[in-house]
Amino acid sequence: MTTIDWDAAAGSFDEEPDHGLLDPAVRDAWAGRLESWLPGTRGDVLDLGCGTGSLSLLAAGQGHRVTAVDRSPRMAEKARAKLAGTGAEVLVGDAARPPVGERAFDVIVARHVVWLLPDPAAALEHWFGLLKPGGRLVLVEGVWSGTGLSATTLTALLSVHTERIHHEDLASDSRLWGRKVDDERYALVARAMPPHRHTEVVDVHLILRRGPDVLLARRSNTGYADGLLHMPSGHAEDGEDVREAMIREAAEEIGLELDPDELRVALVMQHRGPGGGARMGWFFVAEYDPERPPRNAEPEKCSELAWFPLAALPDDMVAYCRAGLDGYRAGEHFMIHWHRDGEPIAYVPGGAGRGVPLPAAGETTGRVHHIELWVADLAAAERSWGWLLGRLGHVPYQHWAHGRSWRRGDAYVVLEQSPDLVAGGHDRHRPGLNHLAFHVADRAALDALTAEAPAYGWRLLFPDRHPYAGGDGHHAAYLEDPAGYEVELVAASRPRP
């Protein structure tokens, strides 16, 4: 233990870049790290050895209820002044046994504190007792010129209480310190979970569809897979179900307020990154709404939002994200994607595929496998049908010289200009196929498709009776393509007013 007169040090304490956070670049760097360590929803945070309250101020600014503790009355006095008006509480007391009574916290933060304690093991045991179930202990420590506490030593002390310990190297990020450093500096985030019990992070991923395209985000300054493309994603917080987590993450990352009814489950994938722990990933699909365009709501973590064709995804993607989208396009619903240690996080074109589809239980006999339409002009049919099927959620599936197909789930639609095609056009009034019918979500979706359809060669049939051409209890649009093929788009039925 090192003895320091903290009251005497209080006057100049903030002069260190990582203490006072007076430099905007340093402050933003710590704010970004803190945001990644703290819950995405408002929580109770205990800042031990708070000094002049710089980290407490950041946590309060991110919406958390903060209690700060320091043994130095002078430090606490400066912290109170800094935190005035935030609702934070500043207490004078020993960090090892903070004077908080029976209160419990979602997060306990201690920066450069544990190495100074006379009995770190006893302090850690007491701190875990102050955490709510699933709470987090965030410890920022290091070794300076041989003084301090190594990550190996501190991890061993924490392992007595939990197996959920996340390590982040902080030395390589010079923005945190206001200069380059060459010693050991790190953060350990430990979860208050019983040891020797298998647990997995549950993460959520949004497949936002705009016709044949999907939205991807380029990661930046996160410490994981930076520079690679990924879907808008995150992990479920304590007390959240996966749908709630997806709605929250969509709002936080791309500013999109989704209604629960807009989400559909596309895929569930258990995945493991190289050298990491297993995670359970839920992939949800939502449709793009031009009245609610996505935006980059986290520019500090995302350098780019862009649309990419689902049928021609870029290579510079996180490998399991690419595998999930490929599985979704192929109509899979359950997968495993398991990296071996040492493999790259990035997708490797032509590399070993780690995605393993898992067949779902259920009787397949009698279900539609595919529908095949022979057309006289494949290019024209691809333009009209490709637009329609894409807007209805089908994804490009097969592509060959004489045909194309689009898949949704286990079934697909084929357009083929076969060399065996005989002369004569399609006539829906003759024996044979009359029309195909597809569900659409609601009246708004039906109206949007009906308005867009003429630009792709579709003609509205029975316009004088639209949208009740099928009867008072049947709410639908009937469209015909240039070759005479008819489709029926069926929305929720309701009586004509």
C-alpha cells in the first residue's frame, strides 16, 4: 500500500489529463469507455475513490443516479462543487467499506483504487455484496514503473466471485491519458454472477430491409472489429427480453423508433468469436420506412451507415454477421457459428465456413416447396417481379442463364425463360394458373405497393372497385404485369365503410 496525503493533492489533482478531463478529447475518450461499461438504461452507480468527481460527472451526464465516495474531505468538497445540480450524492468514507448502508448498486466503479488498498481481496468481497444480481464491477488499474496491480493478479482476485470478467487494454488508447503511454493500463468489467455456472450473453441484430438492400454499420473506436461492417446490434440488458433489447438498440444506434409489431424473428444463432465466450444471437427483420429514415446516432462508435445488396454483400464484414445474413438469405432459422481461437474476426472470402445450419423440427410433407413461372422475357419479368418480391420480403436466391429465383422461408418463386418454352403468351383466363396471392402487413403497406407498382410495369386491375374488388370483407389489390400474370396483395380484411 502507498500512503498519499490526498487532501494535500486535491488542489492540483485535476491537472493530470486523465484526472480533471479538462481536455475535450480526453473527456470524450473516457465518456465513450464509460458508456460502454455502464448499462444502457438508467442505473445506480457507486464511484469509489472518486477524487474530484470527474468520472461521476460523466456517469451523471449519461443519465445515471450517482453516489460518489472519497476518503479525502478536500477531494469530496471539490467533487460536490463539480457535481452540483446533477443530483449526485458525495460521501466521505473509506472506499474499501463505503458508508452506503444496505443500499445496492447496478455498477460500482473504482479507478486506480484497488492497488492502494491494504486488503484488496476483502474489499472486492464487500463490493460484490453491494451489487444487485447481475450488477457490474468496473475496475481501472495498471502498473506504473513497477508499482500497481497487474491484470493477471486482479483477475485472479475477481475469479473467486465470478467467471464473467471482461478485459480491455487501455494503454494503447493515448486519448485516455492525453499522451502515449508504454506501461500496463487496463479495465476489468466483472459481473455479479455465481461462478461455475454456464451463462451466455444474449445479443440482438437488426436486418433492416429496403427492398433488396440491407443496412450495415461500420464499427469505429469500440475495441472490437473496428473498421468492419456489421448490422445495428447490441446485447440484452438485465430484465429485458430480446424484443425490448432490439427496440432499444435500434433507437440508440440508428435513431429508429420501432414498434414491436414491426419486428419479425429471422434467425437464432449461437456464435463464438476467436478467443471469446459463446453468445446467443437473435436476428430480427424490419422493413424500411421512408418517413423514418435511419441515421447514425452513435458517430463515436460508427463511422458509416450504408445500404448494401443482400445478394452481393461486401467482404469487409464481421464473420458471424456475414454468416447470419447468408443464413437468412438461404432461409435458415437456426445456426451455429463457432470460431477457432486465432482465426480472424473478419469474414474471409473463400475461407473455412463456420456456419452450421440446424434443421428445425416439423413436418415438411405437403408444404409448398417452390412455384415456377415460365416467362417469354426474363429481363422484363425480373424487373417487375424482382421489385415486387423484394418489397414483399423475398430475397434473391438463385441466378442462372435462363432463370432467377427469390426465397422467403422454405419456399421460393422461380422465373425462367426456358429454351423449351413454346410460342404463345400467358392467359390467366385459360385453364392453368390464374394468379398468385401474397399477404401484406396492412392498408398502409398495400397503398404504398399499389402506388409504386406502375413504375415497375404493373397495372391495377378493377380500379373502380379497389381495394374491395374481392368483396366487402376482402381488402386487397389486384395487379397485372406486362406479360399478363396477375398477383393479389391481401391486407387485413375489414368491412367497406
